[in-house]
Amino acid sequence: MLTRLKGGRIYDPENGDDGEVRDLYLRNGRIVEAPADPREAKEVIDISGRVVMSGAIDIHTHIGGGKVNIGRMMLPEDHATDLVAANRHPHLGCGHAAPSTRTAGYRYAEMGYVACFEPAMLAGNARQAHMELADTPMVDKGAYVLLGNDDYLLRALAAKRDPEYLRDYVAWTLNASQALAIKVVNPGGINAFKFNQRKLDLDEKNAGYGITPRQILTALADSVRALGLAHPLHVHGCNLGVPGNVETTLDTIRGLEGLRAHLTHVQFHSYGTEGDQKFSSGAARIAEAVNAAPNVSLDVGQIMFGRTITESGDSMRQYAGSAFADPKKWVGMDIECEAGCGVVPFRYKDRNFVNALQWAIGLEMFLLVDDPWRIFLTTDHPNGAPFTSYPHLIRLLMDRSFRRDMLATINPEAQAATTLGAIDREYSLYEIAIMTRAAPARSLGLKGFGSLAPGARAHITVYKDQANREKMFAKPEYVFKDGQLIVRNGRVVEEVHGATHVVHPDYDTAIERDLDTYFDRYMTVRKDNLRVTDDEVRDDGRGELVVHPTKRST
Amino acid sequence: MPSLTVSKGSTDKPAPTSAVCPFCALLCDDLALNQRPDASFTVARHGCRRAAAGYARAPLASEALIGGRSAPLDEAIGVAAKLLKRARQPLFGGLATDVDGIRACVNLAERCNAILDHVHGDALASMSRMLQGRGWYATTLSEVRNRADLVVVIDVDVSQRYENFKRRCLDARPAPGNAPGKGREVVFIGAGKRAPEALGADTTLSCRSENLVEVLLALLATLRGHRLAARRPAGSAASALADLAGKLREARYATFVFTPAALAEHREPAMAAIGDLVDELNRTTRAAMLALGGDDGGQSAVNTCAWLSGFPLRVGFGQTLQYEPQAFATRALLDGGAIDALLWIDAFGEQATPPPDAPLDRTVMLASSRPSVAAQCGVFIPVGTPGLDHFARLVRADSVVTLPLLQQRDSGLPSVAGVLTRILEKY
């Protein structure tokens, strides 16, 4: 059936549409060319005056896997005040900062999101992560697999194995864990913490292997380039949260020497040591470096005031952060000679100097990085704030006077320490469409996403144009996923199950023999049992597997 | 929700060169099986007593029963649906099943307004309370195997409960690179001679179970540099405690291994003390704990229920979710007469039967072995064993690795997920 969405104002940066009034036609889940006679459309929905964008994409949100589930189990108090009533969604659920899988899927859809990416999947935990993603309805999904703290890679680097060997290992890991991209967290630092190192700078050697974070970053970024993955190496750098880490981040950018990388939740990596409290904003310096480095993209990891929980693979830094747990409980883990994690509940307080300045630093970053194609809207859910705060964040970016009003309410010393009040920039609808739709789709290589051109998947969000952008973005009037109406006036009307996006780059199978030997000798699980099969991801037909091309596969 | 089945002839599945054992939460994945004429198995390699007993069971050759009378599966499913539909407050107990079984339980519980608890619910709830009260620093099997130079096993006969833990984690050689320099020392804290011998413990700190918490707290005080007033705190020599404290301080990676279920009535204070010991050590060196538990699909039930509902079992489904970690214990519900129907699941055939005071005539039982109470149940439905009769996924004791368990025989027995999905369709 042909459906016509009539009279909307189209914000489609992928195709240069900046508010042009034009009809959209949908058929069989795709956007199609306008027919010669508009009356061919059997269904016509009048959306005159409405703001129309493609479906939104969250490039970095912790929604599935072991540490996310620890967060859920740890915080019944988070759920008790946020129980979803039976008549609200197709299934029960709960949770503010640590929602159940189904609730997360419904809420994302109700904000106009059609795809979400779990950025920290362990190969050893990949099966569980995929089962949780399979139980996250409404949205398409995918995951980035962690490398760079696994003993296998560090041993290979210490043994000076050639780059081709490392690429084979990276490719095997992507296949086995059904991942879309590679993420590195505190390169070598999580492993170093197991050897009782408490910090690891970019050029400091891991005590176990004598390898530096810089070597790991370069090796992985090279592998990602050689394999031809669409998404660059996803980097959670060294020294997260440490005052002065702005230098580490600048060093990291320089150290890439032109290799592509995505720096994630960069707000947490942009701290100076100036001022009485030895804590200051490094946002301007990072933004300047990013503006000059076209090989680098970033997402912000904006914090919002209130209760949340921090869930990270960075056991080293989470251990340090556990002193600030609120309430006073936290979990750390060393995991399978591969990774680690730290789960620490936290409350960001607007009266606290450091928290208030963190808030300002994130906003400075958004406003000082020039190119919206290289900066994505995230709160590093739930680490900076739950994803449900995105509409509020969009208002902060689009509405200068609202931003200044909010700034006036935070810790006064933090107000004095930020340049935020002097920044006039306001994001346009076009720029919001870039940073939440077109740019993440390009960065992840998601063909058919982030675009409203004929041929694109019919992922469409329709908003009532309201001066209050928070209200506007919190409750789209219509959300279509693959041409199907799934949300009406901010409420799920149809439960759907999205696809899982992966890459399957080819590799020399000789690596499998080495891995078999290694796993059989040293690990407590056989290599082949880590492998998540295509059938499992499809979950008996409930989900679809979309395999994206790489340089080493089609 | 249909269960995931092994499609015959699919090239997508790894070849079943070695089997993953479903009969405890270690989920050893290096077993070799030989099939016997009755479709049971002998374990040719890397078995243990529990594996041998589990694999020796032939698939259940029983029809479904309605009030003790043989009945076709379809009819039994229909009666089960009616029984659950009539109930005001059903409990889904036992829950000894795989991830897909729990997924199906949650979906059905939403329709029946049921409460979920597991046959090992008390020990699992203690872990949840520790998580919700203080948290912990934990480790996993491969980390213990490769990194732990000092393993303190607390009051559990690992050889009885988790026989292969010794082979896989204590005896195995660590990978070069993270090898502890001076080898691995194993210390046993607890009662008796058998357990430390079977474990191959290098040192034993002998203490009776009722003194365990006091000994752990005395060890903690010693670690913190406090002088103990008593020369023999809880019957242990202060010098032995000081020796162990010294070893812990010097260890590069100490691991405390315990079994929540075995700690019995001292469980929660003992676990809190273990958590404190680990935290104290992590101030200067590295340490972690490893809880061995979650058998009979317990780890899978907790995790799956948590991601689907937000709560780790003992959750009730209704207009909203309700989490009552004490009031929704199977025992408390039965004592309070709060339950008017029971769905009881024992897919591993470990004879995890309903408590004797359960309302058997209003019980739907799904099991892979036939207990004596089967004929007294309102409905009894035979099901397959996960990983023997159908493909299954189970979460390991350390709550990190989820193993795929390939089908090993063609018994035609349905999975729990399959049966519950059909009950839901009839509901």
C-alpha cells in the first residue's frame, strides 16, 4: 500500500533538505518516489506544518549485557519509583536509570529513535548481550566488542606479531561476537588493574606485558582501517574523570597520526587542573583539536543533574570512582582474561562544583565543535544521565536563553569557571537532524538510515513544531519504523522487533587454530562456545540479521 | 515465544565435538559423551558425579498426566491453562529451566499475574541482597585459573558440589604472562578433613561452621592491623590468622571462593565479611570473590528475569511489577496461604520437587524426570532436559559466560519454553 505523508517540513541533511515542504511516500517499508498522480496513495496523513526527520539513532547507549544487568539488579530503589503500568506499554517493566530491556525499547521508540547501539560488549558475554538486545523491542540494534585489555591481544603485541595477525584476530572477534564495530576502553588499563596498577598514562607500560596504551590504540585503529569497517575505532581513552586528562585526550588525538577514531563520552576526558579546586574545563582545547582533525569524531556523554548509575568496562577508573558511590554500594569485576567492569550508582548535584562544571563542559563541547557531522548527542546512558533526558538536552542546545537560565541555577563557582554563558550558538533543527540521524548513520555505515530519500528505509519521525523543544522532542506525533506506524502522540501503538547490525569480515582461519590451543589450554570455555551463531541472533525468526559490508567481506 | 531449536543440517552450528554439561552452574564444556541404547549417556571424559548421574537418566518415557491419568499433551496443556486461569494468585516455582524457559515464564506470568521464585531462591536472594546492600568485587573462572596466586575456599566441600572446579581452576596451569610467580596456594577455611583433602588445600584454617563469621571477622580485624583480645578467637589460633593475613597481603591476586547455598544460616553475615575482606585487600593489592551457585538454571533465571522485568526473581506480575524479596519466597507464600496455584518446573531432572505442603491438585508440573508426586499433581507434563533433548542457553556461575548447549539426542520431548508458549496460546 502506498502511504502519503502530506505537507510536512522535511529536515533531511543527507539530502540537503532544510525545512522544505514536501510530501513523503511510503511503500513496503521504504520511502519511494512521488507517484505521477498523488491519488495513487490509498492512505493520506496530513502533517502540514509538522517537523519531519528520519528516525533517530543512538550511537552509544548501555542497554544490554552483563554490567547493565548488574545495574538493574542492584537498584530496586531506581525501579520502585518508575514502575510501568500494565496499560502503558505492551509489556510490563520499570526503571529510570537502569530500565528493563522492553521498557528501554518502548521509551526509545516513543522519543523517535529507531536504532540503538550497545558500545561495550565482551566476547565472553556476547551471547547474553545479544539475548538482552533481542528482548529490546522496537529498535534496531548492534554492539561494539571490546578489545585491548584481553590477554590474548596484549600477548600478541608483546610477541610483536605482525599487523596481519592482529587483523585476523580482530576479524575473528567481530565474527564470533556478532559485533558491528570495535571499542577500546582504557587501553591496557583494565588489564593493568589486574596487575594492581592504579593508573596508566598513554605512554606508560602495562606491568604484565610492557605494552603502552598508545601501542594498543594504534594497533587497533590500524586493524579497523585495514578491515575497512565503516565505524572507526570507538575509543574510551585513558584517565577517565581524572583532572588534567585533557592532556591525555589531546595526546591521543595527536597519536592517531591521521588514523580515524571516534572518541566517546569526551566530556569525561576534557578536564584541566586550573583554579582553586584544581578542576577546570578543557572543552575549548579539545574542540579546537577536533575541529582541526577531520579523522576524529566524538560523542559527548553529557551529564544531567539527578540520580543515575554508572556502568563501565573501565574497572580501573570505576574503582577510583567507587568512593563517590551514592547510594554507598558498587560492583567491580575482573572478567575472563578479557575485560572488567565497574557499576557505581551516582547522583550528579547542581550545587556541587565538580558536577556543575561537568555539566557545563559537556555543553561547551557541543557548542564549540563546529561540525555537527562529527559530534553525536549522547549522555553515555546511563553514565551521564538516562537517555530519557535527550529532549531536555536538545532544548539546552537549541535555546540560548533557556540554557542561560539553567546556568544561573548551578554552583556559582562553576558558573564563574565556564565560558558557557558567553556562547551564543544555538543548534538549528537541521543540525539536530545531522547529529541524531544523518551523522550517526554515516558513521556506523547504516545504509538506508538517517535519510528520507527514495530507497531509504521508512524510518520517520513527525514532531509538532513547538517553541519548547524539550516538549517537542519528548513526544513525536508519529513514528514510523520500516513504514509501520509504531508510535502515535508519544505512545507505542504497535510492538515490533528490530534487526541486529553486524559485520563479518573475512580472516585467515589459521588464527582459529592458535585460538583453539589458547582457549583449550588456558580458558574455562572452549573457543567455539563463545561464538554466537546467526540463528541465535535471529532468535528463531523474531529478529533479523543485517550483515554490513567491509573491505574484507561483502 | 518459541524456543530456539537446532535446525538439522544447518552449517551454522559448531559441531558437537564436546558437550556442555547442564547439571551444575560450572557448565563444563569439555565433556565427551557416549550414548547408550536407552538414549542415556556415559561421560567418557571430564565428568563428575553429578554429570554422571544426570547423563545416566534416559529421556522421560511418560505421557502427560491429568490428575494422575494419562492424557495427550494437547489436553494436558489445555487443562494447565484452565487451572492457571482460574487461579487468583499463582506461583511459578522451581524454575529449573534455561533462558528461553524463563522468557516464556515471564510472558505467561504477565497474563496470570504470577509470582516468580526459584528452587534455590533463598541463596539467590542472599546474593541479590548483598548486591543491593553493599555490592562486591567479583571475578570469573578464567581469571581464577590464570591470575589467582592465593585461593581461599570457604567452608564448602567443592569436591562434592563442584568437583570440576579443582581441575579447571586450581590445578590448571596459568597462561604465561599473567602467571603468579610463586605458584598457587590453596587455603581452606572450614570444618573437617575431607573437604581440604579433596581440594588439595595447602593450608587449612580449621573452624566449625557456627564460628565461620567470627573467624572471618577476626581475619578482617587482623588484616586491618587490629590486635585481637582473644588468643584463640572462635577456636582459631591468632597466629594462624596472622599467617593467613600476611599471605593475603602479599598475594598478587587473592580469590575467596564460596557457595552461598552451603553457608546456610550464616550466609549473609559470612558473605558480608568476605566482601569486606576483598575491599580491604583491594586498597593495596588485588583480590576478588567468586560465588559458586545458581545451579538448576538459577543463574539463568536471575539474569533473564532481571533484564526482562528489572528485578532478580521474587517479582510479582500484576497492574505493575512488585518486588518482595522476602514475602515472595516460596516458603513464605506457602506458609501464608497466599498461593492458590503452582506452576513447578524441574527441567534438569534433579528431583527439585514442590514442597510437600504445596497445593498439588492445583499444581502444573513440568519435569524431565518423574517424581513420586507426579500423579498427585493437577497436571504433569514431561519435558526435555536443556542441552540434551533440545538446544539451550545457560548462564554460568560467574554470571558472565552464557554457554550454548546443543541438542544431543532426538527424544521428541518438548522444551519448557515450548510447553509454556502453548499454554499461553490456550490461556
